Amino acid sequence: MIVISNPISEIIIIFFLLFGLAFSGDPGQTDLKFRSDGTFKIIMFTDLHYGEKTLYDTLNIEAQNKLLDFEKPDYVMLSGDMISGYNEHFLNESNYRYYWDTLTKPMRDRNIPWSITFGNHDAEGPYNSAMLMDLDMSYNGSISKKGTVFGVGESNYILPILSSNSSDIASLIYIFDSDNEGCGNLGNWGCVYKQQVEWYEQQSDFYNKTPAVSFVHIPPIEVVDLWNNNEVYGDFGESASCCYTTTESKFVDTIVERGDIKFLYFGHDHRNDYHGNYKGLDLGYGRKTGYGSYDPKYTQGARVFLLQEKPFTFKTWIRNVFGDIEDQPLHKPSDQIPMYCCAPEKFNPNWVISISILGAILIPQQQSQQILNKVCLAGLWNLLGS
Ligand SMILES: *[C@@H]1O[C@H](CO)[C@@H](O)[C@H](O)[C@H]1NC(C)=O
Ligand SMILES: *[C@@H]1O[C@H](CO)[C@@H](O)[C@H](O)[C@H]1NC(C)=O
Ligand SMILES: *[C@@H]1O[C@H](CO)[C@@H](O)[C@H](O)[C@H]1NC(C)=O
């Protein structure tokens, strides 16, 4: 205990204590909280791709409105590619505010808090992710937090969900930022780095392994193992999953080992919507919600998560824009040829080596990687790889 003899310093200390207390909360931000029946509902809007065509934007708004009315969630996770940042509309910078007004209106109209994590396309225009984060956080309904961890990303943060009974933290939502294009050999479209996994470990210790759930935009490579070697529900509708390797970061291994995060969901591959049990972790895709960019295999919709506080459990389903809850088909590993990841180290060695040697001679590495990625996306992957 500090003994204070001077009354003036006492006043100053009291002032700072009060000042500190006043700012220790999160003024203006509502805390997430389990309902009195012990449940908490999350809806995941992924790959909205606003800012391509007026018609698509109109359909997006309609989709968001319908899905929110069907499900009445407590919180909305916008899991990346909210906008098509590459579109020329964004060269007019006032359009950022316009599109953000548009894409957040369905939530603002209903007083439902939301938060974001970045995809690979959001920051492809004049606004970088830091500016986009400031823009999002300027809305009262946004509970996003600016979070750079060890120099990586802008949208790494944790949202606590309070107990239905008290102001104790009952559960956590971990949001990871899969950064921008250009993750070296880890994954072409973005990745989660080792530093972010270290941040997660620190936080998980700090919160004493409080049960948690998590979101990121780009899938880790384990999602391909999951499809190839486990029973899953849903579909693989792409030519390959555009995922990143985790050999170095140990992203998924660490989550599995610690056991506090119960699921990890992502978007990015618009035509994939499967999920399954990967070593005890529920791993999987949401459903593409938006009409911009290429379409989902089935209709637009959203993945929903119903969390139960005590004991911590959850259920997940896909609700589509027609209002149906989809019965995702069971897929067994023996049903198909194995699928692959777009990350270079997982290319079929025979032809990749030849192309790479040729590429290394003729074109700079950055470009050859982009070409390989395009080859993969164009579906030549399966043709050559099988
Ligand atoms: C809330 O408190 C009641 C009464 O103490 C208890 O029975 C119930 O299990 C608690 N619910 C949760 C979700 O902790
Ligand atoms: C830029 O976009 C805003 C709407 O967001 C519009 O009012 C304005 O006219 C546009 N400016 C130009 C130069 O096109
Ligand atoms: C946000 O909330 C504050 C305080 O309640 C209010 O003054 C402000 O107008 C709100 N801003 C918006 C954009 O709704």
C-alpha cells in the first residue's frame, strides 16, 4: 500500500483513479451477452462484395434484411470481402462512406451489433485496412476493434460474451486477420502468421482458456485434409481450396492442442460451404451472402451459430435467402478424388516443378506465382493434378 502524506498528490491520485475508471470500460459500445435462456446467436455474412453493380447491391441489402429477420441474431460477423475494393467505384473516395452506410444499414435498422475482419479484396482500392477499420468503427453499431498484433493485420481482436447471469465473461469470439495478398509461400491470398498464433496463445492464457469461437477470412490448409479424410457436411464446389499452409504458424494445431476455441469458420472460396470435425475442432466454411463476384454453388445465404452458455456447446446451420434451413449432404472421404490447396507447396510436384523451373527462368517469382494461382483457379489443377 502506498502511504500518501501530501494532500495535493492524494487529490491528483484520486483524480487519476476516477479518470482511469471512467475510461476502463468501453463507452458507447454494447457488451455482447448471453440471453436469459443461456443462448447467443451469431450470423456470419461472408463475401458480400458490395460495389460491383447496383443490382447486386440491391440484392445484397435484401438478402441481409431477410436473413436478419429470419434469424434475429445477437451479433453479425462480417467475415471479409465486404466490398470489392478493386472496383473503379472506389476511386471516388466518398463512395467508401456510401457503401459502408449501405452495408451496415440492415444491422443499424435493427440495432444489431456487428464487427468485421478483412478479406483479400477490401483494401484493394485507395483505402487500406487501417482506414477501413476507422470507417467501420465510426458507426455506433460496430464493435470492431483495431488490432494489429506483432505488426500483422488490422482486425485481430477478441469480443467477450458476458454471462446471462452476471457481468462475468462466459465466452470469447476470436477474430483473426488473414492479411493481404502476398504471404510468400504460405498462401497466395493471405494467411495467418506465427505472430498471430503467439498472440492467440497469450490471450488464451490470459483468459484462462475460456471457451471460445473464431473467425478468419481465408481458410487454413487443414480444411482440405478435412474434406479428403473425414466425413463432412456440405459441398466442395471449387477446383481447389485457396488456402494457406500452417506448417510454420501451427495455427490449427495450436487451437486443437489448447482446446479452448471450439470452432473456426471462414469464407473466401465462394463455392465451398462444408464443415466437419477436425481433431475435435469444428472447421468449415460459411455460405456466401453477397451477389457480387462469382456465385456460390447453391443460393446465397448465411451460416448461423447458436451458442449455449453452460455447458458451452453450439449448433450451426445454413439459412438461405429463401428462408430455408439447408440440409447439408453428408460427404464421405471415399466419395471423390482428393481436393487440393492453391498454396504453391501443395501443387502436384511433377508438373509444378517443370512449370516452376520454366517460370523461374522466364519470369520473376512474384509473377510466376500469380500465374500458377490463375492456372489453379481456372480448374486446370484437377486436370493436371489427378
Ligand atoms: C443462472 O443462475 C441460475 C440461478 O443461480 C442458475 O440456475 C443457472 O444455471 C444460471 N445460468 C447460467 C447460464 O449460468
Ligand atoms: C462520388 O460519389 C458520391 C457518392 O458517394 C457522389 O455524390 C459524387 O457525385 C461522386 N463524385 C464524382 C466526381 O463522381
Ligand atoms: C452515436 O451515438 C451518439 C451517442 O448516443 C450519438 O450522439 C450519435 O449521433 C450517434 N451516431 C450515429 C451515426 O448514429
